[in-house]
Amino acid sequence: MAQEYTNDDGSTGTYNEDGSGSYTGTDGSTQTWDADGNGTYTSPDGSSGSYSADGSTTHTDADGNSYSMDADGNGSYTGADGSSGTMNADGSGTYTGADGTTATQDADGNGSYEMADGSSGTWDADGGGTYTDPDGSSGSYSADGSYSHTEADGNTHSGDAEGNESYTGADGSSGTMNADGSSTHTDADGNSHSVDA
């Protein structure tokens, strides 16, 4: 048999013999729960959600953003702006922005992205990655500080972990710039000069 009650502050509720019940606060908040540990709630700001005995939950905030988590710790969300994503217990996840931007990451920390402006790239768990910019330029970088870059017009630049750099121009020129201060340069006509350390 259900028992109804009213608290001194005006909040009300019911309590059933099986342990289920409900509650309504004076601020408009509500909560219900069943005998198995599952329940729902609403808050004064308009947010609402549910929870289950297995640990899974859902929540929708006052702005319309929604979140969910399953019993294994895997989550997902959908934004009021149309964005969405997943966040898994193993560290992997996905993201899609309202503008069409996407990103993914695996459980090892390696990932990739594509931006709405056309740029894209990858990253790895060790700190390296690759990228392509909207203008067509591209490059790569490593955790040790080495890198390479190719501009849209064909000029290339690269550097190693020790700070030595080299370049090749689209016009055929080339050169090096070393960490010790030495350098070389060859222009498009084949003329060359060098500077010692």
C-alpha cells in the first residue's frame, strides 16, 4: 500500500512497500524510483534524466544537450547545436561538430580529424602527426621535434631532432641550415655558397 506524505517545507511524495516511490519538491523538481534501483528525475531548470541499478545514466540539460553513460562506462552525447560524440571506457572516442568537423581517437591514443574548412590530420600516441591545410600545404611532425612541411606552391622545409634544417624551393633552389650555424644554399641557376660554423 502506498503511503503519501507532505513535509514541513511543502514537498510531497509517496513511498511503496516494495521500496519504490516518488518525490516532488517545492521548487518543481521531481524524482521517481522503483524497487530495483532505477529512477528518473527532473530539475527546476528543466533538465531531466534517468539512472539504472546497473550504473547507466541519461541526462538532458536545460539547453537540450543530452548525455548518456552505459554500465560499462561508455558514454555519448548530442548537443543542442547538432554536435555529437562518444567517449568510451577504453579511451577511444568520436566527435562530430555542428559545422561538420569530425575527429576520432582509438584506445591507444592515435586519432585523426577533418575540419569544416577542409584541413585534416592525424596524431599518434607518441606525439607525432600529420596535417593538410585548406590551401593544400601539408606536413608531418614527430615527438622528437623533427618535422617536414610542403607549401602549396611546392616549397619544402624539413628539420631533424638536432635542429638541422633543409629546404627545397619550387624553383629548384635548395639549402641547409645546421644547428651549429653552418649553412649551404644553391639557387635556381646552380650557383651555390656555404657558411661554416
